[in-house]
Amino acid sequence: MQGLSTSLVLIALLAIAAPLAARFLDRVVKVPIVVFEIILGIMLGPSLLGWIHPAEFTDTLAQFGLAMLFFVAGNEIDFAVISGRPANRAAAGWVISLAAGIGAGLVLAPAPEAAVIVGVALCSTALGALLPILRDAGESKSALGIAVTALGAAGEFGPLVAISLFFSGRELGPATGVLLGFVLLTGLAIYLASRARHSLLHSQVTMTLHTSGQFAVRSIMFILTVLVVLSMVLGLDMLLGAFAAGVLWKVAIARAPELDRKIIETKIDAVAFGFLVPIFFIDTGIDFDLRALTASPAALALVPLFLVLLLIIRGLPSLLAAPPHSSGAEKRAIMLFGATGLPIIVAVTAIGRDEGLISGGIASALVGAGMLSVLLFPLLALRQHQRGLSAKPTRHQEIP
């Protein structure tokens, strides 16, 4: 118990240290906060200093953080904005990435099942990690932000469907039926929510926004819990339920007063990025098996290889979603954003490792490449975007 108490205090300290470190270096180079959260977790975890050790309680909190990350991703997506050209091209790019990823997996992995795990990992885009980066940079509503959001929606929803189909423990036929049933049930709930006026919900939300009732936050937790549990009961990945919960809440609260919606968004950010999500990224660093990489030169060599494959397999097809008349710098930014992946990689490799389909070395190499992509690609992408803006400061692109 004493060890757990110490770990909790140190994790809370790291959650404070990460934004301070980001602010300290902001004048030199703009680094996403999640980068510091992961690095600090590795530094204080068993791989280096050994001050924090993995525990079931912190792992459970990290799973809540991962679910909240995907809830925010589903809640942030404005399907009316990304529909049409951005969504269609992003989806086409993801299909290409999946095929290329499985092809690369067949070359690198010893079995078809392992190849699917590698392929799904390599075709993901970390929308949940990119959204706060885009928001902090003031780009969430720009043409670049819309393109990246479309890429992230395809790069998170697509792999979630693939995970549910291939790793649900069922035969493909029944798994497909269960998945379609879940999608239809969730779609029906979203449709009914979009048609209803929700007068009672909105009035209760307004009455308790600044009281201990906090009906909005409690409703969010209820919807998130129900859909996550439902997806787990059906043998689907829990992240599919978390993503669907975010979409459902967005529809349910859409007709509420604008001021109330902005306040609720602030509360969601507080729960997600102020509490649960940092624990997920810090715990990812704590659980990272650095020794599995350093003990095997072959596994260590896979890290840069997977990083390059992310850029090729996921980044290049992402160019399909680039806004019309994009400059070379803007296209490079979109390629880098599209190739940024971590949460799906962590989830997929954990499943593959638990089922004995991939080795610990391959799993660590994939997670290491995912962490490096979060460390490097958004930073380089923002630099490329700023270069594109400086080249044409008065030009404003619009998505037709």
C-alpha cells in the first residue's frame, strides 16, 4: 500500500511537471505536453529510476483515461464540417494504409494474425492526442485542422472496427454480426437523440452547471459507462464504445444554449486533460519495456523502421485529404499529422501480446515508434505549417 501511495503522489507530481516543462521550453521549441508525460513516465518508471512501479489501480485509472481520450475524440468531431471531400478522401487513405500495413506486417511478422496486429497499428492516427495540440495552436477550425480531424476520425474509427472484427475472440461471421448490431444500436440512439428536443436534459444541465449536481458531467459519465460496458459485454473493444459515447453526447447537447455548451466543454476538458488523460500517457511511459528493446538489437532496430513505416504507410495516403491548392509545406504537415499514432498502437499491441500473437520486442518497438511519432511528428508538422503560412500570409483556404 505504501508503494502505491508513493506512486500516486509521484504520478500527480509528473502531471504538474509536464505542463511546466512544456511552458519552460515554449520559447525555444513548442513541444506537446503528452511528450513530457510519456518521457517523465519512462524516467521515473522501472526502465530507468524505478521510483514508480506498475500497479493494478494505476493501470485501471489509465484505462479510464484512454476511454476518456476517445470520448473527447468522438465529441470533438464535427461530422457536418468534415463530411464530403475531407471524410471521403480520409477514408480512402485509411483503406490504403490498412492494406499497406498488413502487407508490411506479413513481411515482418511470423504469422497472419501478427501481421494484422502490425497492420492495424501502422494505419492508426492519434486524433485524441492531436486535438489538444491543434487546439493549443489555434488550428482546430482551420483548413488544416479540418483535414487532420477527418484523418483522425478515419484513423481511429477504422482501426477500432478492425480490432473488434479480428480480436474479439469470435469467428469473423458472428463478430461482424455483433459489430453491425452495436453500430445499428448506437446509430439508432444517435438518431433518436438528434430528433428529440431534450428540453428536460437541457434545463437540468443549465440548473446544475454551477452547483454540486453537475448533471452534465454525470450524464457524460453515464453514457460513457453504458456504451463502454455494452461494447465489452459484446466482445468488442471498449474504445469503440467510448468513441460512440462522445458522438452521442455531442448530438444530445447540440441544441442546448451555446454558453452552456461552452461551459460543458470546459468541464469535459478539466476531467479529461486535467485528470484522466495525463495518467494514461504517464502510465504508458511507466509500462514501457525499455529493457526489451535494449536487450535485443533486432527489436531496437525495429523502432526506427516502424517510425519510417508510419510515415510511409499512414503519412503518404493522408495526403489525399490535403485541402485543395495546399503548398508543399502544408502537405508535409498533413502527412506528419496523419502519421502520428499512439493510443491505438498501445491497445492493439497489448491485445497481441496478451494473446501471444506478437513478441514483447515487437510490441515494445511498435509502442516506441508510436511514442516517437507523438514526440516528433506534431512538432515538425506545426513548423511546416508555419512555414506555409509565412510563404502566403494572406491566403485563406476553404474546403468546398
